[in-house]
Amino acid sequence: MIKNNYHTHTRRCGHAIGLDEHYVQAAISAGMKKLGFSDHAPYDVSEPGIRMDYEDLEDYISSVNDLKERYKDEIEIYLGLETECYIAKWDLLKEYRERMDYMILGQHSLVFGKEDVYTLTNPAELREYVKRVEYAFSHSLCDCLAHPDLPMFSYPRIDRSVRKMAEDIANLSVKYDIPLEINCGSGAKIGIRSYEDGCRLPYPVRDIFEVFAEKKCRIMIGIDAHDPRDFLTDTYLNTALDALKGLDLKIEEDPDIIGEAKKRKEKYF
Ligand SMILES: [Zn+2]
Ligand SMILES: [Zn+2]
């Protein structure tokens, strides 16, 4: 069991279940000390089943703040969002950055409303993905890169372009001192499946984390909870870690995500 988690969704996104309070109670039962909520950030266009509606944002904020207060003797709770880096939505992202305790980058599409990262298959798209990460890091948008290897969900093989993407992301992580996440969500839940050059998890991907290990990147674990019960099992954590077994990864057990977020916000805004 892990002691803290900054990657937690709520049912507002339309593909997670359970009440907000159930996530808190499950986290406490699991012995966690810090719980960060990071539901999928809304944009000005509704995307049901993918992210919360903008109309639900204030309810999300007040619910998390209420739980923060009510459970303060048992667990530290933080308000965050998982956002994409969309230049077209920058004003909204800036507003979120100011209001949240922290933010994580989960780049699920390259451009708002199109080019889904779950369907990428060519090297040019990997390069675009890296560009989004670079923009987010260099503009202090986020405090962690969630599932850095997300494009490997669909990318059919491990080739030179994948290694280049891994190196670029590793260099950015070191340059901006932003941790990369070992994600225990969908990739681990789907399990090993077949690609052009063999079988592997959709993510995390060993070859990519091998590069992160070589470059000594900061690494953290994210449960990516979409169900309160995700905190009560180690099954997916172990699946993710098994895929990376033997790598010399600098896994931080208690990264100072909130303290670092404060500094990044001061620096930029
Ligand atoms: Zn989700
Ligand atoms: Zn997530």
C-alpha cells in the first residue's frame, strides 16, 4: 500500500464511481496520509464521459475543501486537477493553476477535441506529444507528468522514435525538476497485450522507464483511482511495478508536490 496519492478522480468525470467521501474513507482505511484529488479538468465545451462539466467545477472545489476540513485530523487532502496542455485553453488553465493546490499533466489529446493520444501510431505524433509536455513544463503548468508513456497505449512498437520520446521527456523532467509518474490505472488494469513487436502492458512501458532510470529522473507512483476500492488493493500497483522490475528508478515515496506547486505558481504568476 502506498502512503500518498495525488492522482484521484471523482464520478463527475463520468467514468469514475463512488462519492468523494468514499475515496477519503478508503484512503484512510488503506493507511494513506495524503490524498490529492485530481479529476479531469473541464473545458468550455462539454465532453460527457471524459471529463467533468464546467458547471460541476464549483461543486468539486467545495466538496474537496469540505472534506479537507472534516477529515483534517486523519488525512491531508489537497485540491488539484488533471489537465491537458492546450494552448487554445490557456486562460482557463491559468485560472485553474491559480485556484488549485497542485496540477498534474495528463495529455490525453494533442489538440483539444482531436488527435486522441490513445490512437497515436506515428513518430510525428510522438514528437507533438513531447512538444505539449515541454510547453506545460516550461510554463509551470504542472507538478507531475501523469502516465508519461500514454502514447504507447496505441503506438505499435518500441522503435527509435519511442526511445527519442523517452529521452526528450527525461531531459525535460530533469531540466524542470518535475517527477514522472508510474501509473497504476488503465494500463495496469488492461494487463499484458500484444503489439507488433511482442507483448507488454499498454503502460507503464519498461523501455521508456529504462531511459528515465538512466537519466535519474524523479519518479512517483500514481494510483489514478477511478473507484474508491482502487486504494484497497495492491494488485495494479504490483502489475505496474512488475513491468519495471530491476530498473534503478528513483521512486519518491513522499514527493513534496504541494510545496513545489506553490513555488512554481509564484515563479510563473
Ligand atoms: Zn479518467
Ligand atoms: Zn487520471
